[in-house]
Amino acid sequence: MYIQEKKLIAEAGNVLKKHIPFLSNWKLSFEKKHTQAAVDIVAAAVYKNQLYRFCIEAKTAGYPQYIRAAVAVLKKFMENNPSYCPIVVAPFISEQGKKICDEYGISYLDLSGNAKISCGSVFVHTQGTKRPKGALTASQSIFSPKSARIAKFFLSRPSAIWMQKDIVSNTGLSKGLVSRVVTKMIETGYVIRKDKKLALANFDDLFSAWIESEMKRRERKRRYYVWAQNPRKLMETISAALSGRKIKYAFTQEAGASLVAPFAIFDIVSAYVESLDKFPEKALSASEIDKGFNLTLIEAPDQYIFTKAQDKSGMMVVDNLQLYADLKKNPLRGEKQANHILKIIKK
């Protein structure tokens, strides 16, 4: 998400005042950055006769590489101005961007309502829900269902270096689409170019952004009740029925994790299918219901889910990256298994 720097700097002061309305007598100075240590804005305000000073660095996007660059400028400024409270401002700060700010003890705020400001006795923490109008985002082009194949490809082999043609052959995407997405990934700092080859810049940055996009992705799903002695028997029944009809499927969430991670009790079986309309409801005596269901079917947003699926005990399960993302969607049931899957991924 991008906003012109001049517009962002002009709005930053007003956004800061809005988040800390009890401060008064505001004085803002817009720096010209004539030295390496200068910041975009220095501000001061008063509360109960106490002076609060802020140094603000604005970035046109809230992607990790932009946030790290802002943090570096603020740290440099504070070497000679330790009494100032540092703040990063961006149109929209991603979850990974927030983590980076927290790691370095830097406050942040954006135009979407997200803010975490800690300065002396002042502490503000808000969660935004809307993105500002007129801002552009690269997430749609990088993490759309098909484009996300590229992110998963880099994440699955984080230490490798690739030619662009390798990405084309491994993802099954066109040269044009791969070129456009890779360009955006370089622009946002997720991927770097090394001697005409491509490499992952930072695993955690891309992983966090991809997980964030998966959490927000809308799913077309149906819920059923199918009689079975237990969830494992239900998985075997579903697997046999779909495989016999050559319908692509892959178990996910707790059901999928039960075949990959240490066993945990679960009562709902979740699976991706290539098409909800192909599910043999009558043959399985499946009743579509809203409550008391034991089977959730999700129409796969991309057929690549089945290409990367793994065979476990004769049943198909989504790859570990997808499994982790899907478990995170239901932290109350899948958090323990998600953490175990994450350890497998990072190996």
C-alpha cells in the first residue's frame, strides 16, 4: 500500500494528534533532511506541565523493508537526541511491520487506525479495521490465489537461489505472470536479485505476509454431518469416496495435522476439494447443516493445493505451509499443532 510521501508527511501530524488528544500546545517542525540523521517531523506537546518530544519518520509503504529503513533513521537520530520518542508512520503497517517496531522499541501509527505509541507516561494502542482510500497495495498481486504459488515456492526452499525460469517451471505459471509478481516482490523487499538470480530476502517477512493474506482470504465452504464412528473413520470414508470418483481432495486443519503432527483430539474433519458441486452427498448420506456438523469442505482457491499435497497413511494432506496457515485460522483448536508444524517448516 502506497501514498505519496508529501501527502503522508502532511497528514502524519494530524494523525498523531488524533491518537493523543489529551496533549496540547503542539509544535511541529518538518525537517529538510539535510543530514543523514534528520527525520521527517519533530514534534512537541504538553500534558500537565510535562513536555513530550517525538521524532517521526514517514514511509510510503508499511512493508518490512520500509519499516526497517525507518527504524534505522530513527535510531540514528536518537543517538544525539535521546529525549525524543521515535515513531514510524505509514499508510498501513503489516503485522510483520508491527513486530519489527516492537523488536526495536519503536512506536508506530498508520492511516488505517493502527497505533502503538509509548512515550513516558503516555501509552496508546489501537487496532485499525479500514485501509485509507486512494492507497495502493501490492498484496493483491503477490498473494492472489495463483500468484501466491511463487511466495510458497520461495518459502519452501528459503536458502536456495533461483533463475526466473526455475520459478516458471516449478509453479506452472506463465512467464509474464511470474515476471510481474517477482518485480512486485523485489519492490516490496520480500525477494532480492543476486547476479541475475533471485533469493528470499527474509523468511519471516514473507512468511508473515503470506499468513496474513491467508487469514483474510474468503473461502467458499459447506458443512455436513456424515455418520462415522470417529473422526479418523470419517477421514477414511471421505478419502475412499473421493479417490474412487477421482475427485481431488486434501485434508487440512486439525484433521490434516493429525496425520503430520503429534496426535490431538478433534471432532471436525476439514478438507479442500476441487469443486463443492462434485461432492457425492447422496452416496455418503451427507446432510448439509449449520450446527452439529462434523465435516467442513472448502473449495480450493487454486489447484496448486493438490499439486503440493502430501500422502500420509494413504490419505492426501495439504503441504506443511498451507497446513500451518489453516491451523492459524482457528487458534483455539489448532495452536499447539500449528507450532509443531512451524518447527518442521523451519527445519
